[in-house]
Amino acid sequence: MEWPKSVPPPCDSEIFRNGKGVCIVAGNADAVERWVRLIAHETNARLDWHYNDAKASVLYLGTLGTETERHHVLDTIRKMEGELDGYVISIGSSSAPYRAW
């Protein structure tokens, strides 16, 4: 499926450099941005995303540095998967983000 074209906002540079992948999703930039902001609001976590090969890599930068916080983000992603105008491709550690070294 080809998604409507829209321009994604820039990914927060700190999250891009230091964040850990939490999921890969497909959708247009507006839909992904809304959904990632919703997850961030629900979890009170620092999240952002960027496109990589037409898929959106969602990154998480923990504020507490605990696995409990990361699990809360992952559980919320699963719970709110249906809110995305698109679809979730993968959730968890298998969704490593692209890095421009």
C-alpha cells in the first residue's frame, strides 16, 4: 500500500542519537506524528520517529532509565495499535532503528 505523501517533522536529534527502537510502523507522516504524540502523552515518555525505507522507526529515550518504563511504553503501543491510521509492523527489540554513523 502506498501512503499519501506528507512531510515528516524532523526527529529530535537527542532521541535520534540516543533513543532505542520500540516499534516500526507504516503510515503517512501526519498519521504517524499524531500516533507517536498520543503514545508519548499516554506514557509521559520521550518518543520520536523518522522514516527509514518508507517505514517509520519509533524511538524511545527513557527519562528514568528503567526497563519498567520501557515495558510501559511497549504495552501502551500494543494497547493503542488500533489508534494508528496505518499499521504496526513490529514491536520490541527486533525493531532496531537506522543509524547514520
